[in-house]
Amino acid sequence: MSSKPVVPFSEPPYLAGLPSPYYKETHLRWQKACRQFISKHLLEHALEWDTIETLPEHVFQTFAKAGMLLPSLPAPLPVEWLKKLGIHDFLGAVKVEEWDYIHTMIYCDEMARSGLAGPSGSLTTGISFGVPPIIKYGSKQLQERYLPELLTGKKRTCIAITEPEAGSDVANIVTTATKSPCGKYYIVNGAKKWITNGIWADYSTMAVRTGGPGPTGLSLLVVPLKGYPGVTTRRLKVGGQVSAGTTYIELEDVKVPVENLVGVEGMGMKYIMTNFNHERLTIAIGATRQARVALAAATEYILKREAFGKPLVEQPVVRHRLAKAGALLESQWAWVEQFVYQMTQLPKETADIELGGLTAMVKAQSGIVLNECAQCAQLLFGGNGYTKSGQGELIERIYREVPGVRIPGGSEDVMLDLGVRQLVKNFKAKTAALEKSGGSRL
């Protein structure tokens, strides 16, 4: 926590001098070390690197050698594997066995302090979403083949779910994986689109159709990418998060050993949905920080910018616009904190059921709030906020990134609908269980 006055909206309340019930000494110690490392190795040049659309390779290597890619994994961490690889703590601030989701939240929040999702996403998206299914569901043999290099950053991976004709509609994925006559290989054919980090990835944890139509026909497969026969990748130009390496992957008769199956054939939909919970929550955390960066920049701007003979902050209409966006921002952050705290208190199986639908909703709401805050900032910056250079450059960039929160990881309307459906499903299940036991609904 800084002793200097904090610009309104620029920091979460716990870093602005206000009390919070969520953060223990281990969290505060981690936040301080985390901010120092990320500021030095990422934030100083984040806008510059995002402008040229690619981070230098040494940035990934610096994070990998320091173990600073691993905090993007879901909590609790794979402690046994990390210790086997000689990884016992992060930056000397927190032991791997002490790690909880509040540490994860702090990491995601700090990584987004540039205001841009691309620079941090270029480093962490692959390991954050591509590795967990191997940890959770992969056989011992599969883990031993891939985890040592993936967890240490010697190799890179990505998660490949989305297809040209199947985005949020995961159940209708059409990429096929058919067993070869000898039974030793899956022959994979199809295409994946909008795959973050795919252009740099050595492997992909990929959703494929091993069975009939619908969700029961889906499986997860570790598919080699870089330089592998039958695999073609090309980078896609997208409106925001441009440095994260969005990729189109084509697969033509790609031979993948059957040992690369993750878990059980036909269980892919369950694995994907569970994996989405972590993805959606981390998107929500990062997007909320992006909204904070935008609103804080707007606050600083209206304090110094003059119009009609006085600073903009003295115009009631300006304060009103800022207040509305600020209320949304702080409400969203309070929900994120509460949500993450609940994850630290519930058993994993319970959290997946009780918080699954809410995860979709908190992710959707983060995009709505980011849109409001980025739009507010752009309007308060005026022409400067619409210019790709100068003092409003970052605001212009953040506003361009809003769809990158509202669409990936499950598009906004689908997420809102999913959230309510899951809540209703849970309510009906609990009601039926209560009636079966002879209890009262009241």
C-alpha cells in the first residue's frame, strides 16, 4: 500500500488504504513482490510491445525462469509436480503449498495493470488454460511426457476449442479424431480459429470429436503443433489484444498417438466446462483492472484538462459520468473479491456446482463494466481518446479491446443465459432432493 495519495479509482480499496477481510499477510507480501517483478519485466514496455504486436522472446523466458508463468494456473497448484521440478516458492514471497485463489487474483490483477490484455495474455493464456486439463485429467504417463517442459516454460501450449462454425456452441465442434486401422493413432482433421498463443505453441490441448454428435462425442487430445506434419498455422489480425498471438489452425490427417488422449474418451465436454470456470474468472479479474486503468486515467485527465475556463472536473456533467462508471467498477471488483474468497472456502466439487453459473455471470458483467468505463474514459478524453497516439493512446487501445472480453471465453449473451440456467438447475435439484427426503421447501 502506497503512502502517497491514490488517484480515485486507480487501485482496489485494499491497496488504497481501506480495510478488507480477505487479505492475509501472505497475500500482501505476494502483491508487493508481484508488482515489483511485473512492473520491471512487463509493464514498462507493454504498450510499446503491443504496438509492434509481439513481445520479444526474452520476456517469456524471463517469466518462465522466475516461475512467474505458473501463478496463472488455477488454485490449488500442482504442488507435487512443482516440487519435483525444484519449484518451491514464487519470488521468495509465497510457498507453492500456501497458494490460494486470492494469490491468483492478485497476480491476474497485477498482470493487467498496463490496461492491455495482449501483453499478459501472450505470456500466460497457453499455460493458464492449456495445462490444467492435463494436470486434472491426464494419465500419469501423459503428465510425465508433457508437464516437465510445460510447467518450466521450455515448451509452450494453448487451448484449442473454438472453430470457424463453433464458438460458444462447444457441443457442436466438428474437428474429428478417428482411430487409425492399427489403433495406435487418432487421425485429426478440421480447423480451430481464434486460438490465443497458437502461433507460438508446441502443443495444443484440443477439443475433438471422437464419437457421435452432441456433447457426449467430444474428447480432449494433446495435439503437437509447431512443425508437426499436417498442421498449418497462421496468425489472425484482430481488433484488440493484438500481441497475444491469435491463430488459425488447420489440421489435415494429423497423426496423434492414442496415448495423447486426456482422461476418458467422450468426457471432453465435462473437462472443457470445468476448465472454462478458471478461464472466465481470470478474464473477469483482468477486465476489471483494465476498467480501473481506463477510469483512473480519465480521472487524472479531467483534473488537469481545462474547458470553458475551468478544469473539466468542475463540470457537474463530467463528475456525473465519472461517478456512474466508478460505481459500476467498484461494485464489480467487490463481486470479484467475494467470488474468489468463496472459492477459497468451498471444496472444489461444491464450488464447481455452486459457482459455475455465477462464474459465467461475473465474466459477462466484467465485459459490460469494462465497456462502460472505457467508453466513459474515451468520452472524457474527447478527441485525444480517439487518437492512436499521444496522451489518449492507451484509452483508444483499451476501448478497442472491449470486444475481446465480451466475446472470448463464452460470448456475453450466452454467459448471462448460462448463469441463470445453472442457478435454476441447482435450485430444482435441491428442491427435488428436499422433497425426496420429506423436508419442507420453506
